[in-house]
Amino acid sequence: MTDNPIAPRTPVSLLGTGAMGTALARAWLAAGHPVTVWNRTPARTERLAAEGAAVAASAADAVAASRLVVVCLLDDASVGEALEDADLSGRDLVNLTTGTPAQGRARAAWAEARGARFLDAGIMAVPPMIGDAKSGAYVFYSGSPGLFEEHGDTLAVPAGTRYVGADPGFAALHDVALLSAMSGMFAGVLHAFALIRREDIAPRDFAPLLVSWLGAMAPAAHKAAEHLESGDFGKDVVSNLAMQVAGSATLLATAEEQAVSAELLTPYMSLLERWLADGHGDEDTTGAVELLDLRRE
Ligand SMILES: NC(=O)c1ccc[n+]([C@@H]2O[C@H](COP(=O)([O-])OP(=O)(O)OC[C@H]3O[C@@H](n4cnc5c(N)ncnc54)[C@H](OP(=O)(O)O)[C@@H]3O)[C@@H](O)[C@H]2O)c1
């Protein structure tokens, strides 16, 4: 970020002033960037206009207003729709709309064919974290290295930045991989609360136990990475697969005793059982990743 408080800030055009777009626009306005906004429903730009943003009458006008164009819309289809009539030649387009890796790659080719440099992005934050340097919010970026190098400081205003490579699919891939891991965690948390909720155990007393246990277990991902990189799933095993599958029986029996459906647990347990049946009982559970690989011979 520039150290000179009176140095001119890079103008930003932002398409999409939903919850996330509004938070992003506010952060750039607060840092002194000229901001032009456009939203399909114009009423959603009124508060930003009162805070100093210029409002464009159309998406094409917003694109014309600044070289750096940031898009934060609902989904990839809305990006194509909104930018259909815009002249993207010479623009630096940054797509903060959540999508799949294939959508990121296709959108990059689409933007480049229209003369723009392109970065795809995945936001690892919720709107209240945006613009708060202490919140831990960050955004994955991938695509044009030149665009990232030139606008990295401006992109770092609302949230931290992590450039993960020239492949425009990589930002979405990192984003979705982390979200997928989170979804497994939330499934586990839901099951745990289901087990205790009809007993004389206050959820608010139980929650801190969950948080510290999950925090203590999360670093096991480092060991899993070591196993994946070496390909040796039998090295320095802490809790082997056979023991974990045996333990599953206790988890399932407890669910039954508590009259709780085990539907969130059983897919993972079945996978581990299949890997055990393939003869990997002495290894770490990470090798079961093979069973998830649909390209496996
Ligand atoms: N909110 C979060 O916690 C969060 C966290 C990480 C990532 N994100 C991502 O950020 C993006 C925006 O999320 P949000 O929270 O701002 O959602 P939101 O509040 O629902 O806003 C959606 C935005 O997309 C616009 N839109 C929808 N369909 C459109 C179309 N066909 N053409 C033009 N504009 C269209 C909406 O315009 P109208 O006002 O006219 O409906 C609005 O500006 C999403 O991709 C989301 O996954 C959000």
C-alpha cells in the first residue's frame, strides 16, 4: 500500500452492491479510492452514493468509468449477463463472485477474448470482516500475474490477498476446498449437538469444548499433507485406520442410544471401512483419498 496519504488512489468500478459488494465499496471509499458502483436494483446503491460513491446508470458505464473493474454478483451466470454489453478492452477485470474452477477458467478466456486482463477470486470472509485489518479476512486470487502485481495494493484494501497462481481456476479451487472442509466440520458439530441436546448439558457450556477439541485436532492436516506428499501412509502413524474403524462402532452405538440419526457420520465411516477392507489397517486414514478419486484406474 502506498505510504503517501495524499497520493492519488486507484479508481475502482464495482458491479454488485449486495451485502459483500457494499462492504467492499465502503472499504475502498474509506481508504480514499474514487469508487463507481452499479447494481441491477439501483436502490441498493443509495447508501453508497451518500458515502461518496459515483453511481453508474448501467454496467457498461461502470466498466467505462475505471480501468480496474471489480465484479461481486450472485453467481457466474449473473456476471455474464451484467457484462454482456460492456466494452472490456483495456480493462482489468477482477471477479469476486463465487464460482467453480471451470467457471473461473471459462470466464478468464471470455474476458481475455474481449481484450481484458482477468483475475478470478474467492473471498474467505463474511461482509462484517471486510475492511477490518484484524479480522483475518483474505481473498484468494488467480489469473493474470501482471494484473495482480499492478493492483495488488488496491486489492489489499478490503481484505488480505493471496495470489495462488496464473491458472484462473485456482482461486475458486482453493476457496471451494476450504469451504468443503468447513462443511464437514459443521456436519460434525451438528451431530455433536444432536447427541447432547436432550440431556442436562447446556449447549453454551458444550460449545467451548467443541471449539477447543476441533482446534486441537485441526493440525492433523499437516500430517495428512506429509503422508500425501511422501505417498507413504504408514510412516509415523498416530491413530491407525483399523483403530479408527473400530472406534466408529462406538460412535454409531452412541448415536443409537441417544436416538440420533447417524446420517452425517456414515458416509465417512463407510469410506474408511472400504479402505480397511483393501488392507490398509496399519496406515493413516489419509490414504482413503484414493477412493474419492473418480479418475483412479
Ligand atoms: N455474503 C457472504 O457472506 C459472502 C462470503 C463470501 C463470498 N460471497 C460471495 O459474494 C458474492 C455476492 O454475495 P452477496 O453476499 O453480496 O450476495 P447478495 O447480497 O445476495 O447480492 C447479490 C448481488 O448479485 C446481484 N445479482 C444477482 N443476479 C443478478 C443478475 N442476473 N444480473 C445482475 N446482478 C445480479 C444482485 O443484484 P440485485 O440487488 O439487483 O438483486 C446483488 O447485487 C456471491 O458470489 C457470494 O458467494 C459472499
